[in-house]
Amino acid sequence: MSLTLHIAVQHEDFDPSVEAARLTEGRPGVGALVQFTGFCRNEGGRLSALELEHYPGMAEAELQRIAEDAVGRFSLIGLSVIHRYGKIMPGERIVLVSATSSHRQAAFDGANYVMDFLKTAAPFWKKEHNADGSHGAWVAAKDEDDSARDKWVKE
Amino acid sequence: MSVKLVYFAWVREKIGKGEEELDLPAEVTTVGELLAYLKTLGEEYDEALKFPEAIRVALNQEHAHHSEKIAGVREIGIFPPMTGG
């Protein structure tokens, strides 16, 4: 059975059910599908939007590298990674990772692995738009994201 | 050596441009030396690259350590730690 690998960097919204169908239809070997969707939060009303900047070309290439690592490491049958850029409002989707495998653990681990590396290595940056109209700040990288990634290296 | 530099997020905002083509002096051979050289180009560069250890660099769109050589590289991306997802 051939591998399904889908990478997209786009402004437009995406439909998780379309990605689920892409990875499962006509694939009777698939026993598990795990999907992670990341949303834009309003941080208790403080934010009116997030502006997602990306490095065109490298963003796609880095997601491809991460995805290929995950497929090899967890023997995934299919993997789809979609990341949006531009202005995104609270409640809107930002990122979707869909992973399929024969058994559930590989799909859970594969999706988790992709998100941990995506957060720390895919060239995207978030800038906050404040609800009160004041100048928004760039979101700072979190040490816990580095720790989450490093757990895959230590194992 | 002439090379295309591309800047992102607050590095781009502080330097005041998204990209530029620069002729680098021959003594600039590594990523670390490039960052040190850029800091000498003006206050805006010095401010953007004030903490070079926190700056991430990509050579031809692949992440690179500050010790890596830049000879033959066509495009160098300079940006803060990433915050996607």
C-alpha cells in the first residue's frame, strides 16, 4: 500500500473531514486515525486576532522533513500537515495534523511528534493583535516547547 | 561573496526590511561571523541582533548552527525562535 503524505501551507481554512477522507478512503489497512487541530485563542478577551508570518518555501520544506521523519519513525500509513498563515481570528483553526497507522499508538505518537517539532522548527511566527487596539507583541517561544521536542531525542 | 538575506518577524521589523542582497567581506565565513558583521552595519542591525545566541539562521532554507560555513550559500534566513502551531 502506497504512503499518503500531504503538506500544505495556506491562508485559507481547511476541513478536517476532508483530510480524514484523504487518509482513510480506499485504505482498508488503516486501523487508526488521529487528528490534532490547533485553534487561535482570544486569551480571555485580550486578543482580537493573531497574525501568522511564515518563511515561504522553507515552511513547506521543513514540514516535509518533519513529516518524513515521523512516517519513518512510527511506520505511519498516511500523514497530512496543514498550517495556515495571515490574519486568523479567535476560534479559527490554525493547524491540522492527521496521522493514520495500523494500530492506535503509532498514530497518536506520530501526530504528537509532528506537533512538537512543528512548534520548534517550522518557520512560523505569531504576532498578537490586541482587542483594545494597542500595539501587539510577537509571541515568545516557550521553553516547554523545547522540552516537549527533546523528549523524542532522549528516548 | 554576494548573498540574499531574508528576515522574518521582529528581526525583519527591527532591521526595517524583509530582504536584501549583500556583498560579504571575505573574512565572513560562518553564520556566527555573519551575525557579528551584520551588527556593524547600523543601529537597527545592532538592535535586531543584540542577542545573537537567540537568533536562528537557515542556509538555503535549512536550519543551521552558528558554527556552520556559509560559502556557496545563495539564501540566508535570519529570524527569532519559531512560534507556529
